Amino acid sequence: MNLGLSKSVASVMEHNCRFIPGGLNSAIRAIEPMIAFAKASGAYLWDIEGKRYIDYHAAFAPYLLGHNFRPVNDAASKVLHSELSQFNAGPSILEGQLAELLCSRIDAVDKVVLLSTGSEATAYAVRLSRAITRRKHFIVMQGGYNGNHDELACNVLNSIEEIGPRVSPGEYRLRPLGAGTTIEDTRFVHVVNFNDLESIRYVCRRFPVASVITEPILQNIGVVPPEAGYLQGLRKLADELGFVLIFDEVKTGFRHALGGYSAISKVRPDLVVYGKAIANGFPLAVVGGKQEHMDYLIHHDPSKRPFLGGTYNGHPVAVAAAIRTIEYLTEHEATLYPRLEALGKRLETGMVEIFRKHGMRACVSRQGSAVSFYFMEQIPRDFHDIAEKHDFARDLDVRRSLVKSGIFFVPIATKQCSISAAHTDQDIDLTLEMFECAVTKRSHGA
């Protein structure tokens, strides 16, 4: 089969496929054109043939400060060359330092626990919500992604044929993300649209709901912002109906503000999950929240105490990287976030002008350094809007054209573009030049 791979990339895949199913350790890495990267620095990637790309993928967004950011790498390296280890017995000084940093700088958390991945953290947040409420059901958003846990991995990037007509108020049919799950048997998870408070109330009237877990901005499908009053409405419903409000800030946390999107919205969740940018690419995640909720981990009644374990929770290399990342963001907060905002605005404005100039039915949605474009008239309010109106084929065609020109928008339709502090105005301008070529190629019949 001709996959359009260069000999060198093909040889890497051929070798890997002998030992790894499909040659990749994450299904989402299966992109076209297939590229094997060999090096990264700042805002740039180099493939194994030496071609350079301006990177807007950022490995699904953790590299807020840029790839191989020296101060963070130096902090991790210092641990590697010390005699620290993952002792897994007794307390750790570094863990306490990171926890204090987070709790002192983020209004949404009184206490935190450290894990290794976002999927672990979101799954634990749901478990904790069940312990707190003594209920089993929970609500997720259609099109959102909250990790690869058996119950959370559902209803991600379905087609309009799969999800059917808009449901409001009400819930969507469960669509497991792959085989082997028990999600359809347990029926504890309920799927509704983002920005739909009435559907939250609808489910809560019918089931004992432990929690609602949502990204405060849906960033698995680009940048879908909360409508005015939506997050505040979730907070009110949580207080009224007794469920735990969980913000999944694995993507939004630290990218948009030092205190995450909860700091921007002024809406405090009961529990919050962080990952990705918290350690600038090192594997670390956090579950945090109100003290009365977090202290269920040490509840005097063992039957109410959710177990927490993990050999690599709080690994010193990742913790050191996170400490330095948070310190750096704190030290440069007054200049770093305004600069990211300016770069994001520059990209957004340029894209909007290109669409306007060529009379295209398209829009751009942005929050700070996260930017997304849609081939539809208005910024979507939920995934159903996207599934119904967005031109997925054209989106993918544009991305593949950009990759060929050295601009790495990951070739997966609707995925956000993530700007880092390492990008320059010149990077943005070159990107816009190539973006115009890419989006006009099809309409001009090229």
C-alpha cells in the first residue's frame, strides 16, 4: 500500500510496526502526511530529513513556553544529576513545594494531589465526586475529551449521522471511543451539549448526578467558548442540585492565565484538573479543589475515602519542571500573557482578513494563545454546530497544505492552534502568508 511516505519515514514506520501495533503509541498520532520528527526547539520542529516547521501543534498544547525551554529543562536536569529519586515512601519536599506554589497562586484550589497524566486526573476527579456525593452518575459534553478512562472516553468527534438531530433538553446516545469498554452497560455517564443548561437540569431530574465534568472552553474541538452566563449557570445548578462541578483545565490551565480559566471567568469549580502546560511538556497532572472536598482523601470513615495510588505520582523530575514552570509564569506574568494575547490577536486578525478578502464562509475563534478556524458562518456554540455546519474536508485540506509549506497545523480537523511564548511576529506573518495560499488553493481551482 502506498501511504505517500518518504523512504526514511516509511522505514521508521516499518520498523516500529514490527514491535508496536500500528507503529504508534497513541492512535491520535496517525496523521497524513506522516512525519517523523527528530528535534524541537522553541517554536520549531525538524523532521528526520532536516526540514523545519513552525509548530502550532505543541504536542496537543503543553509547550506554552516553547519546546526544550532551558530554565525548565535545567530544573529537571538538576534533579536527574542529584541523588533524588522516586522514593515512594514518606513525604517529599519537592511535592510540598509544588503544592504550596499552586495553592498560593490559584484561587480555585485549597489543596492538591499530583498524578502523572490528564486521563488519570480526570478519572480520579470523577471518583472523588462520587465519594463526596454518594452518587454514581455524571455528565460530560458532546465533543469534549476528558481522557481515556473507560467511562470518560465517549462521544468524541462523532459525525452528524452518528449523533443525529439536536437534542435539547435531553441527552445524546452514548458513543464509546473504541472497543472494549463497559460504558454502555453501566449507563452512569450522560452526554449533553456544551452551553446547554437545560439539558444539565434535564439529566439531574432523572438521575442522581455526582458531577458535571467539562472543559470551561471546549478545546478538543478547536476553541468553543462558553456563552455569557453559562459557567455561572453551572455553578448555580451545582449548588442547587448538589452535584460536584469539575473543570477539566488540562488544556486551558496556565495557557490562558496563571490561575486557569476559572480565574478569567471568576467561576470557582468544586474540583479542577490541570495538566499539559503545568510542567511545559513534562508528564504531570493535578487534581485540586476546595479543602472540604479534597479532605475526603483522608476521611475518618474508610467507606467514604477514595483510594489514591500511583508509583509515579509526584515524580521528582516532573515536579521540578512544574515548580520552575510555575515560578517562571509568576515572574513573567505581567509581560508573558499580554505577549501571548498579542500574538494570538495577530494570527486571528490576519485569518479573519484573509477570509473576508476572499469572500469565504468562515470564522475564527480564539482565547489568548489558542486559535481555531471553522468553515462555517459563526463561531460554534457546541459540537453539534460543528458536526452540522463545518466543512471538515476543507479544514483537513488546508492543514495538509500548510504542513507541506512548513507550517505545522496538526492535520486533524478542528484541532486548535497553540501559540507559544517562543513564537515571533515574523513567525505569525509567515504563517498568515502560507495560510492564505492554503485556503485559496481550492477555491481558485489550483
